Amino acid sequence: MKKIKVIVDRPIGYKDEFGNIYPINYGYIEGIMAGDGEEQDAYILGENKPLDCFEGFLIAYVRRRDDNEDKWVVSNFTFSVSEIKEQINFIEQYFDSYIELCESSE
């Protein structure tokens, strides 16, 4: 599996303009463009301290039915759909989305 580097712009503890505090690291993948014309957004699972950047494996996609801003989920560990959903629920509860696990290519 190829490693993916995520630049973290909203680390654990980040407070957004709506007052939400991020319980996981969240950022973007340089050089990979998403459907919204911005660099691809990504959640980082399994790292419990604020990060500036992270290299890990793509483990899942968060597919949004209502727009083209799918998110990627990156980690060095394996998570079930329910575990991923629990960790990303702070944002994804506002969207019509579903989680698609990646097939391991090891």
C-alpha cells in the first residue's frame, strides 16, 4: 500500500467558527484535487495528539450523497465502519454520507 501524506490544518482541539471542537486530526492531501476544486480533505484516525502532518494509509472513503466533497480516512491501523463513523460523527452528522472501506492491497 502506498503511504499518503496529510497536511493537518485542524488538529485535535481545534475550535471552528461554529464552536465545534475537533476530536481528531483533520487536513488535506497535497496534490490530489477533490470534486470541489480544493485539495482532498482527510480524517486521520488513531493519532491522539495534535499533528502538523501525518503519513499513513488510505483505509476508507466517506462518500457524501449530497455533494462531491468526499473525504478520505487515513491511518496506520484498521478500523471498522462503526469505529470510523463514531470518530468522524462530529462533522458527518450534518451530511448524508456513508463509509466505504478500502480493500487492503497487502
